[in-house]
Amino acid sequence: MTYDIDFRFRLALNPEGLTTMRTTLSAIGDAIEDARNAGNDPESDPAVRLLARHLGRIASVRAGDDRCADDTKLRHDCLTRIDALAGQPSIVVLARRSIAPDAAARRIFCREAEAQLGALAAAFGERAAAELRRGPDSLGRTDIVLVTPTLSVRVTTDLPRPGAEVAYRRNDGANDGANARSRTADIAVLLDPVQFARRIRRELHIADDRQPSPVCPTKGPDHGLADDDPRTYGQHDNPESLSRCRVHP
């Protein structure tokens, strides 16, 4: 299965944070990998090409907003791709790549993880009593934890091997279920919160004695856009908290 995210397009449209050849080369490498993961040819990917031109400007020490003639079309193509990807969750892609050194990618991941865990709490019938906690774990990886009266679910990035990004266990009423045995699942299970809730109840032997809250289709988060261009990358840094869920840093 292929996945595409708009992260590289947003970065290519606003690369001001890429001020050295090293950081720009790293961004180009990530963009090429994302394009391949999406089943696209990196050679014709507008984000890859825009970032390559940004590298050329750094290498030639050209200052100011001195864009190449074809930048306008490439920028338009990036905006078109952002529009096409709007509403598509990127949590699967971000969880399977190293985002520890990338603050912008971590913000996007945290927002999407909180949205999907909130939908899971609703499917489990415990949204009103749910808490979301965010922070690095003991190894410095990004952690988002959902805690309800009967359940704890942890989403972690930057694991050495994919397929165990989600850990869940029954809450025993003390220490958020620290004494209970955890099970793991691939990050993709969060894309279907209703089915995952059923799986959790079945595997952890939790009776369904509550009336589940309606689960609205999860919409892709606002990744932090500029006021003057709703599709320009990275202008607002504050993540949005889920309504009706308490979020703890």
C-alpha cells in the first residue's frame, strides 16, 4: 500500500528554515523518499524540484526572494497536491519514519495521533472520561497516550522496526494500567477506530456495557498554515486540542 503526505510540498513552498546545504540536502532526501513511498517519480515531483532549486540558490549565495522562472508553476503544482491530499491522514507515514529531529513533523504527528485517539475513545464509549497525554518517552521518542477508566493506549514514533507503534492494555485502576500486560499493533489500526475498539474489547476481555458515542469521520488536521495563504507551511505552532478530551503535556 502506498501513502502520500503533504509535508514535502509545504516545506518546499516555505523553505526559509533550510539555511545550509546540509539541512537542505537532508530535506531533499526525505522528499525523495516520500515521493517514492507515494508511488511517484521523484524526478518530476514538484516539491523535490523546488527544494533542489532552493539548494542551488544557497550554493550560489544568491540572497533575497530570487526565484527561478519555473518556480511559479512548481509552486502551483505543490499547492494543487496539498489540496488533493487535504483530509487524508498522514499519521501512518510519519510514524514509520524518523521524526525525532524534525519539530514540524512531530507537531503534525501529535495532532493526528490525538485526533485518532479521540475517535478511538468515542468508539469505546469513554470520550467524556478520556485524557490525552503528550511527551517524550525515556528514549526521547514522541509519545501520545490515551487514558480512560478501562484502557490505556500509547502511540510511539521512531521505533527500530515498524508494526508496533500502538501499545494498548487494560487499565487496572492504578498507575494507568502499569501492571497489566501490553499488546502491540501497527499504526494503521488507528485509521479505523471502530474496528480497533472491537479488537481491543475482544483481546482484553472488556465487556461492552456502555453506549458508544457517535464517531465522526476524522478529518485531516490543520497542519499550521499562514493567514495570508491557507496552504503555506508552518506558520502556527500551537497544536489544537481535542474537544471534550483533556490534554496533558
